[in-house]
Amino acid sequence: MSLSDDQVRRLARLARIAIRPEESAAVLEQLNRVLGLVEEMRRVDTSGVEPMAHAQDMVQRLRADAVTEPDRRELYQSVAPAMEGGLYLVPKVIE
């Protein structure tokens, strides 16, 4: 599939891209090269290829979900200026 100069100008207008007339030929050539690459990829037979979620077939090692730090809640809350029911109390900033 090849684009014409009119189609390139229309695409540029739809994409809100300003293309000067002297740039039109270069843009046309670049777009036609991209479309040619897409056509080339469409010709490749991928009927026996299984889709994959990632380019590298790797599995991430996960650590056990276990508590590794001691509970220091009481220590941290002991220095708080105001506490109620295990929650920090702060001044109201929105009326």
C-alpha cells in the first residue's frame, strides 16, 4: 500500500501536524517505507506461533510472604503528640 501526496497532507491535517510543502516528499517516502515494512510483516506466516506476554520467557522469583521486622508500633506512637484508638490525630486544616 502506498500513500499519495494528497493522503499525506490529509493525514497531517487530521493529526494536527504542520508539514511544509518542501517536506511533503520526504514525509511521503518515510510513511511509505513504514507501510512497506508493515506489509512485509503481514506476509510472514505466524499460524504456528503461540502468542506471548513478554519478549523474554522468564519467571520472577518471589520471596515468602513472612514478617521479618519486629512490631514497633507502640514505640513509634509513644512520641506522637496526639493519639486516639491507635491513630495519629492531626489538626484540622480544611473548614
